Amino acid sequence: MEALELIVDEGRPASAGRFFSLGVDLLDLLDELSDDVTVSWQVRDLRVGSALATIAPPEDKPHTGGVLRLLVSSLGVVGDSGPLPDGWTPDAVKVAHRFVDHGQAAENEADWVPPRLRLLTDGAQAGDDVSLTPALVERLATLQPFERKMPGSVRGILVGLNVSRGNRASLKVPSGRVVRVGFDIGMREALKEALYSAVELRGEVRQDGDGQIFHIRADDIEPLAEPRIGWAEMFGTAPNYTGGVPVDEWLEANRGEA
């Protein structure tokens, strides 16, 4: 199983403010990168002095550990002047920038060392390691992608709901992408009842530079009725619809008239 070490103020007593700020930001960033909003990340190891915390997925969801590898490898690519990874939303970049920035030296802090993220596999170091340097802060600020806000709606299957740490949900759209959902407390019960169902959410949508919706602040929900009859049952129900003309010829003659 994969795990992630957060190492703060290596070789000296750790700053409590820096350590706890980085911990909160790290959880927020993992939430942004994971399609599963129900993951409860666990602290497997915690050491004082030079602070070290080992974060891992719960034992019943070991597959979500791939998010840890994605995080470390992606920050490493960006730190080496590479492009943003595919799948990173504007929110993920924003949270990553905040996370790395909170690890920087305070004013007049002469003995500061960059915090580090180190990937572990089955308890052993996997070789992936990234330092939260000032250069990485600048790179993430430069790479912040464009986004657009507007009223709109999204349809899909409501596949996840988390009210224990913020009101968050996930909606899988027909293309297979997961759109993140935010909502007020008044929407909780309606979303709980609609979990794993096809719904339409309405509210303020946010699009990335490619025009894809990556987030919706939902203020209304409507269940989508499932069709009572499938295409297989409909096959052959109107044998005379084309008037005896072969289907391909009929479509060619009538295309665009539907």
C-alpha cells in the first residue's frame, strides 16, 4: 500500500503553525485530486521534533493510494519546469500553490529548510521525493489556468457524498469525468436521497480553459426519470415507418429533418 510522508523543518524543532497549515492544505489537495470524495485519509505515523506525518488511505480503499503518487510526481514535473498534469483542475492548482506557499520561510528565518513530500510503498521509500521550494511556488503561480463562472446545470450519476469535512459531492457525467459539487447545508438531505441516482444539478458552474465543467455550486437538484423502454424493446415496433424504402436510403433522403 502506498503512503505519503510530510516532513517539516527537518533537523530542527518544527514550527507548529507551518506543520498544521501544511497538514490542512495537504488534505484539501488530496481531496481535489481524488475522484472519491468519501476517502478518510489516515495518519499512520506521527513524529515530533522535526515533524513527520505519514498519510495513507484507509485499509478498505487501498486503490486510492494512487492519488498520493499522482501528487508527488506531478509536483516534481512542475518543479522541473514541466507542464501541468492532465486532469488537474484550476482548483487543484490553486490549492497546490497555497500548500507549497505555506511551507516557505518566515521573515528573518535563517535556518529554514524546504518541507518535503516523500512517497512510500509498503513502508519503504519508493524513490519519489519533492521539496516545497520557492521556485515551485513561482511555477504554480505562473501555471494557474483560466476558469469561467456562469449559471448552468450538469447531468450525471451522483457517486459520492461527504458531509463530515465540508459539504462535498461528486457527479460522474456521461463522458466518465467526475465533476466536483459544493452545496449549502439545506441541500444535504436531497443529495443523500439521490445518491447513486441520475440527477440534474443546477447552480453556478465553473469551466476550465477547454470549456469543460469541473465544479458546480449546486442550489437545486432534479432526479432524472429512467426510460421505461430500451432500444432493444423498440426494435421493429414501426416496420412501415420508412414506407418500404431501405433505412440507409431513407436516412440519406431525410437527414436533417428530425
